[in-house]
Amino acid sequence: MFKLISSVAILLMLIFTLILSSPLRADVHDPVVLIAGTGADVGAMMPLARHLRHKRRTVHIVDLVDKGFARTDVSVAKISAFIDRVLASEGVTEVDVLGWSQGAHIARRYLQTHGTDKVDTLVMLGSPTYEWQWMTYLYGFTKGHCLTLGNCTDQHSGSQVLQEMNGGLDMPYGVKVVNVWTDFDFIVTPPGHVSKLRDGNTGSQYSIQSVCPARWVGHFGLVNDRIAHRIADTALRNQHPRWWWDCFSFSHIF
């Protein structure tokens, strides 16, 4: 009996030693690239980044050229170079991408122009997929001048870039897509209607309120709200959220 106990103890010690001596990866999934929206820098994505890192995801954050006020394809070029650097530094062949607001719009343009080979999953939060009405208003008010804002030139209704992006497939095949919006969005309006992908690789699409019907989350809350964080984490794992107990925690209204 003593010999059996000793053998078991030695075996457990060996297993424990092997576990401790094995290199631990912070992330067994693809690295995540977070793309900030208009007017935002990398700091705006930090609450979401902290949540994902707590879930043992490797996270890299990038903002858009001129904080998103540059032309669309200028920011796409920056995102392309950033993704290539992440692939090289992490020694992987694919990343997951999460874009918020115009960051999602730029990510979609990147996939359309650069292909899907380097991206496994795209999560879109509050994307102005079909137009950004505020830019349409500005374009009309300034009679097409747009106050020299490149994103206004490219994101008003009827712009050449939006015609190119939405004239064919909204999203190319070859990438997993999760598209999330909030029904209380006063920035990308009308919510749902302009965010929703209509053809091509539409993936999984739903609003925050389809998970929590009374959840008051605005556009900026998509990267600050607790349930939005959980939805993003779940979306990156290609699962559907079901956290009803979080529906009554504090909401970031704006």
C-alpha cells in the first residue's frame, strides 16, 4: 500500500513539474487586432482590450490615419501594414480583427481590397456599413466641400467608395463575420438599417438588445459596456452570447 501511494505521489510530482516547465501561451487563439473609430485613439479601445487580455487573448490596438478623418483607402493602407507587422511579430499566419465604428468600415474595405487570407474572424461593432448619415448631412451642407474631411468625401451617401463597397458583395467569403450594433445608436443612424450586411458573407448579425432587450447602450458604449465586452469576446470565439445575468449591470449610455 505504501509503495502504491509513493508511486502515485511521484507520478503527480512529475506531471506537476512538466506543467510548470512547459511554456505557457497567453493566447491559444489568433492574436486580436482592435481598430479604433473616428476621433478615437488607441486609448479608447483599452477597456475592451483589458477585458480580452483578461480572457487570455493577445491584443494589438491601432487607430486610423488622422483619427479617422482621412480618406478611406489611406487608413486601409495603415491597417494593412499594421496587420503585417502583427503577423510577423507573433509568428502566425492569421489574426482576428475587431473594428469599432469607422474601424469596422475600414476593416471591411481592407478585406475587399486585400483579400481574406490574413484574417480568420472579423467582428464589427456599430459599423456605418451603408452610409454615415452625419457625413451625408455635412456633404450636403457644405455643397460637397466636406470641410476637407476625407472621411466625409468617402462616407456620404452615394460616394464612389461606398458604391464600390456595396455594389457587389457586402463582405467577401473566406472569413468568419460577426456584426453587432445597438438599437440606441445616435451616431450611426438609423441603427441596424445602415449597419446590417445585406448580401454576400453576412455571417452572424444581431443587436445588443437581442441579448439584453432593455440594455441601454449607445455608440460609445459598444467599447465600454460590460455586456458589449462579453459579446465581443464571444463573437471572437464564434459563439453566441447568453449572459442574461449581466443585463442589469451598469450601462454606458453614450
